[in-house]
Amino acid sequence: MKEMPLIIFTLTMQAAIGAILWATILRIKDKEASAFKTNTLCALILSAVGIIASLLHLGKPFLALTTMSNFMASWLSREIVFSGGFFVLIAVFWWLERTNKANSLKQIAGYLACLSGLAAVLAMAKLYMETIIPAWQSVNTLVDFYATTLVLGAIVFYISAGQKERGKLPRLEFFVLGIVLVQIVFLPNYVAGLGATAGAGQESAALLAGGYSAVVFLRWLLMLGGIFLFLISRTGKFVNQKSFLYTAVGVLIIGEVMGRYLFYTSGIPIGLGIL
């Protein structure tokens, strides 16, 4: 599948950004919170994987340097700059965490990384929203990208916290459930809006409501099922049974991958028909 590098790039970068965002929010809320050093390392690795995947998609990676020169006019240029900036800032943050140096500088790097990451997600979404593909032009793209950032980020943050620290964390699964429900609420109006347009928009709607309807249903079933398992993994006697937690994580990740697959396969350019 030719979109696989883009699927890897968007999902891993958004997961990394979300992981840092959740950790930063918790540190702001609780000054005594743990350092979450493993979370930072996971975010660094995920963002590195994402950047490598994006360079592979370009075919000629050095063209990325040329593209950055058009920052003021191009969302692609902004995506590259903000994603690269996020990676650099997280690398600095991780190094300062490991060496226990310059605590004030570390905090600044962490906040700047969050801002750069959120800007990168915005640039990713706007890049697709301004194409000739009706399925991507909707605000649903923006909602989907930020929702994925928060959902995958919560998963990375929670898993990387370790068994001892997880019990002290807020109930992130309820936040994840709320985010997924918002996405589901947006879905009918999104598909109906596409169906009301002519040509490529109608064809995208037909795919989502027809040929890919089973995949759409399975995707949301997996998301809700994964959250249910997540809830169970933090309840009573199941807290110490890692099988529920890891199954929940696996199911949620599969659901997000399916969602991003649907995003690309339902994108039909104006005038070109179904490819």
C-alpha cells in the first residue's frame, strides 16, 4: 500500500506528541508527579520512526530541506518544520532529564515541544484539508488527527508509566472514551455531508456507507471494545492482570490503524473517480 509510510508517519508522530502532552498536563496539575522518563524516550523513538517514514515517502529525502524554505505559504513546509522541531526539542528534553541538568531549561524545552507538536498536528490536518479531495476537506480531518493524538498519546503515556506509577495516574480511559464518542458523533454528519456533494464526495460517502461500511463498523467496535478492556484493567482484581491491559492497547492500536487506512482509501480526488 503506497500510503503506508504516511500512515506510519502520522500515527507515530501523533502518538509521540500526545504522550508528551499528557505528561506535561499531569506535571502542571501535580508538581510532585514523577518524571516519566520512559515516556519521553518512547516519544523520542516514535517521532524518529515517524520522521524516517516521512522521508521514505518523499522518495528524495533531501527535498525536505528545500520544502522547508516555503514555510510562510506551505502547510507541507510547516509540517516538516514543526515535526522536526518537536523531535529536536524532545531530544533536548530527554538529555536534560537523563543528566539532571538545567531544570528550568528542561521545563521550557518540554513546553516548547508541546507547542511544536500541537502545531505539527494542525499542519498535518491543514495539509490534507486544502487538497482537491472532498473527504479530507472537512473539519472531521482536524478532529480525527487531534483525537488520535490524544488517544494514542494516552496509551503510550500509560504503558510507559510502569506498574507502580499507573495506580497514581488519573483515569485516562474516561478521557479516551469521551474523545472516541465525540468522533462517533461527528461521523454521521460527516458522511451525510459528503453524500450531499457531487462527484468525488458522493463516491467517498458511498465507500464509507457501502463497500467499507463493515470496516468502519469494525473500527469503532474495536475502539469501544478496547476502551472497555482498558476500564476493566484498572478495576479491582484485574489491576494486576496485564493481559487485559495489553489486549486493550493492541485492540485500540488496531482500531486507530484501521481508521487511518480508511482516511486514505476513502480520499477520492475531484474529477478522477474511484481509483
